[in-house]
Amino acid sequence: MNKNYLLLSAMLSVLLMTSCSSSDTEEGTIMKGSPAVVNLQLNGKSMTRSAPSTDEAHISAGQAAAFDGSGAIVGTVQSFSTSTPTISTTTQATQVSVVANPGSTSTFTSIVNKANLEAVTTDLASTATSATAPNSQDATKLPKYGNTSVNFSTNPTINQSVDMYNLVGKITLSSIKTNFTGTGYAGATFIPKEVFLYNANTVSTFGGTGSSPQSGENTDNASYAVTSPTDYYYLSSGPISTYNETTPTPYTFYTFPNTSATTPTKIVIKGAFTPSGGTAEYVYYPITINKFQTGTTIKKGSTELTEADANDSKIVNSTSYGISITISGKGVKTPGDNITPSSATITMNVKDWTDYTQEVTVK
């Protein structure tokens, strides 16, 4: 009899343990969330206070993933080829990250959390139709990143907009003028022969960390010709045959963020400087982007800076820098040197996809 009781007790214990195990499994499934769907609206032109052009806001394809509060991925990284993608996840997700126009070098394998996604890199050459062709960057190819919170408390299917921000900064040299009157170089002339970026970061993570600074210089220092284009020729205007100060040619380049104090990004004007009665020689006018210094006036919106700000000499993503220069002195021998502008005016609106305008006078 006792043996029967003991056997019955053992059977009940097994059944109880099985029941607890089953309950734990079901509870674990609930904790992971129920199936959910997010219909995304990607706002490539979310930066409305100083909006990018239609091309600069263009989104052709990309990757999206949902994450929980700790940043762990909920589901998988999912590809899309529309500005209104739909991704599947679960109600455990609290945020969605989206990468657009990632470029051919980006690889989205082994993504287990948000940090992994933001650590994926992209190559600036992917913004160009041909890396070895001058001025060949395509504004429709600019890589973008966005993140937004999601909430499934009332519905497992939701519509959610995502503000997409360009990983690049935009640099435009709108005007080159000369004025040697009243200087030690009266009667001198300067003829632009090439415009290029120097210390332009050509690699970036989608988290916004730029690296691998390169120069777009491709002309020689004699005939200003190109014999063997480099892989960074897209960061150059190519040889300039003529330049009219009255109807100036603008030169626009895109580059990744740069926060380096030792290798700041510059836009450089290279050309032939001829002193009065002298012989022409090549010189450079390297302009460090957004550098506050004597002789330079920087405006952000209608407010003129009176001192360097936190982004001094830095390239900030989703920011546009417009520059004009008036030259009244001799340039330097290398683009790595610094010039001291006697007067420069920069207009900046430090907002998403900002318009910066910079005027520089060099003596």
C-alpha cells in the first residue's frame, strides 16, 4: 500500500514539474512578444528648415531592423527598395533603425543589436557614378540613417515615419574672386586650375563616425593635366580650363563627418599665381571648413559668431557649407599648409541639412 502511495506521489511530482515547465515556456513566448508589423514612411526631406534638393533626399533602397529597449534585435535585418517599406517584428520591439542608400561596400550580416547596425560602414565612392571621374558624385546616392521609437500597445500593426539624415556634409564653393588692389601684390593675377577636397573622410559608419581622409587633387603642377586618375578623382573639379569671376562656376562635393583637430577637411583652390612683372607659379588656397579665425565672419542664420563654437573646423553630417572666396594675396605651397584669411564671410544655419555660406578674402 505504501508503495502505491509512493508511486502515486512520484507520478504527481512529475506531472507538476511538466506543468511548470510548460507554463514557463508559454510565459517566455509572451515575453518575446506577439507578431507585429510596421509600415514605415521614410522622410528623406525631413530637414525642412533648410531642405535638401529632391536628389539629395532621394531614397532608392536600404535595410531596416527593429530593436528592443536594450538594443537587441527583434527579428532580422530586412531589405527594402521603396520609401514606404513594411517590416515584420514583434510587439517586444520599441525602436526601428533604417539605413538608406547604403552603397556597395556595406554588409549587414551578423547583426544582433543596434550597435552592430550602426557600426556597419559605407564608402564615399558609392556616392559617385565613377570614382576616377571628376565631380562625379551623384546626389541621389547619398547614404542616410534614421531611428525612431515604435509602440504596439494599442495595435500590432502601426504606421511610423522615420526622419532620415544624410551621413554626409555638403560643401559648395560658389565663387572665386581676386582683388589685389592696395596690397603688396598689386598687379598680380591668379587663375584657378583645380578645386578639390583635402582630408575628406571617405569611410563612415552609419552611426556617423568618419575615417580614412583622402585628397581629391589630381592635376600636376606644370600643365595642370591629369595623366592617371586616382580612386579619389570624384573629389576634384578636374582641370579648370577657364573661370569667369562675373559668372562663377559653383563646385559641390559631399564628404563624411570629420571631427579631427589635426586633419580637418579643407576645400582647396589650386592655380597659377603671377606677381606683377613676374613668372607664374602654382599655389594653393586651402580653406578649412567652418574654421573661426581672424578675418573670417561666420554666420549661422542671421547670427554672426563672435567666437569658435563646438563644431569649429569640423564637418557635421547633414550640414551644408556654402563658401565664396576673394583672393588678395599669394597662396601656399602645399594643401596641408594653412592660409590666414584677412576677411571671410560665412553664413550658416546650423540645423538639419544646414546651409552654410562662407566668404574668404586672402592677403
